[in-house]
Amino acid sequence: MEYIEQVKLINKNSRLFLIGNVLSSVGFGAFFVLFNLYLQKTGISMKYIGGVNSAFSVGVAIFAFFAGVMSDRIGRKTSFIVSSSVQVAAFLFLILSRLPILLILFAFVMGSASSLFVVSQNPFLLENSTPVERPSLFSLEMTTLILGEFIGSLLGGFLPKFFGGNAIGMQKALFISLFLILCSIIPFVFIDESWEAKDFSENFLSSVKAPFVVLKNDFKRKAIVSIFVSAQFLIGLGAGFVVPFFNLYFRSRFHLSVSEIGIIFSVGSIVIAIGTLFSPFMRKKFGKLKSVVITQSSSIPFVLILAFTKNIYFAVVSFLFRGMIMNAAVPIENQLFMESIPEQSKAAISAFMQIAWNFSWGISSVISGFLMAKYGFSILFMLMLVFYISSISVLYFGLKEKMDE
């Protein structure tokens, strides 16, 4: 009941953001089920598929900091609209392109644009919530995102079959997902935001320097940011070996159809959503830092099962639980980080986390494409495991003396 009462307190701006977030996540949910399989169907090799996935992440990593500065200057509403519009354009060219170099280029543009959205959303939620409603809002944002992905995964699994099951059918399904992402811009337009956009020619260099100046003499905060960023880099490195290629994992090892993969992904979204609803209760019982460490550590046995099992039921159950456990920690970790950084440059400093995650994800995605083609998936899961453990260790031992629970 307490959770429901807190949800009722959420204001108009946050509600509009959540609606746009749902529409966008439905579109991207279908995209993530289909796109690698679509590329494979059109004859793109594994190493180039790895390159396309990497280009998206590298685009986010390269532009995330400047996107953070831009968000602090133009406002969150404008950032959401600009980011979504450019992503729609890049997505359109990805669907229409066949040359690997063009696919890599447009994936890079799409990733670059998405960085503006990603670095703006947590500051937006913080700015449009009170301390009382904040834990529920961060959790609800994650839950609506995942529920949208659930619907998108179902669409991505069944629409190609409806359109014939071939590459053209997959392309038509991708066009529908593109339309949904386009529709997500509409709620963002109606957000009420009093934000005075700054002239980019004026003091832009000062805006770039601001986060570093803020942290320069604040040694405790500088250490906390460094630990978070290091842990994020390591966990992104581990995730990048496997997570972008789960659809190929189920296709290659267990020979599942696109619709079966779509069902697994959609159930995964529901399970993850259920897990994130428990994050406020975990935070209350164990504190923020211990909750993150406990949940992430609990995923380790499931990674081992995924690495070696030949049983589809074990693989599906492990896939579901690994996703639920890892994502249950995300709202808590986001809140913990946002409350640890200075008010003046939240978007710019939060961009450091996106840079760390996406740069490391991009590195491991490229390497993964080559390893997958030569050695299969088991080695990728073992690499994931090594970097997961490293990340958890850095986070816990680095922050346990520094954080006030």
C-alpha cells in the first residue's frame, strides 16, 4: 500500500516521461530481438554483426560527456526530443542499408544520439521528484521500461512470422518498431519545463570544465565517482561479451525460431520488471550499497549454467534469473550514484558512467564477434563472469567505508 501511495504522488512531467519511455521501449524491445537475426538473415557475417553492436556503444561512449554538457545547457525536454528524432532517422537508415560500413556508421550515429537521452533521464527524474517519491519513481521508470520491452519482444517475435518469416518480413516488423519510437516523442513535447537554454557560443568551454572543477577539490566525491566509473567499466566489459548476442545464443545453440526467442525475451522482460519492483524493499532492508552487491553476486551461478548447459530449460531459467537479478540492482545503483554527485553538473558527471559502460561494452562486443565465430559461447560467459566478479569487488571494497547508508 505504501508503494502505491508513493506512485500516486508522481507528478505530470514524470508521468509524461514514463509514457514516452514505454512507447520507446516497445519499439526498441522489438528492435533488440530482431536486428541481429535480421542482419544474419541478410548475409552479414558474425564479425560485422559484432562491429555494428560495438559501433552503437562506442557512439554513446564518445558523445556521452558532451551530451551531458548539452543536456545541462538546453534542458531535459529538448534533449529527449532531439535525441529521439535523430535515433529515428538513424534507425531508418539501418533498416534500409545493406553495406556493413554503412550499418556501422548509422549504428554509431544512433548510439551518439541515444547518449543525450540516457544522460538526461536520471537528472530529469531527480529534478521532478521529492525525496519521498524518488525511490518509487526510479523503480517505476525501470519497471515501465522493461514492461515496454516485454511487449516489444513479443511483437519482434511474432510480427516477422505474420509478414512471411523471411528477411522482408523482419524488415516490415522493424518498420513497425520504428513507428513506435517515433510516437514516443509526442509525450515529451507536452512536458512543462522552465529551462532557459544557453547560447552555445557563450562559456561553452566553462560548461565542459565545470564537472572537473566541481570535483577537483572534493576528494571524497572524486573518489566515489572514480569507483563507480571503474565498476561500471568492468561490468560493461563483462556484459558486452554476451548480452547483445543472447538472440544468437538461443538460435545457434538450441536452434530456436524467431518467435520462440521473442517469447523468451518477453518473459525475461516481465521477470526483470518484477525484480525491479523489489528494489525499494531491498534498499530499505540492506541499505543501498549492500543491496547492489548482494543482487549482482547472486547472478554468478546462472552465468555458469548458461556457459555450459545444453539443456534448453536450464538455459531459459538461467537467462531469466540472471537478467532479473542484475537489473534489480540498477535503480538502487542509479539513485546511489545520483545522490553522491554535485547538483551543479549532474548530467555531465552522470555521463562518466555511460562512457565507462558503453566504451567497455563496445570493446567486448567487437572481441565477442570474433571469439563467437571461432570458439562458440562458453568462453564468452566465462569472460563475463570474471568481469562481473571484478566489478562487484571494486564497488563493495571501494565504497564500504565511504558511503553513508
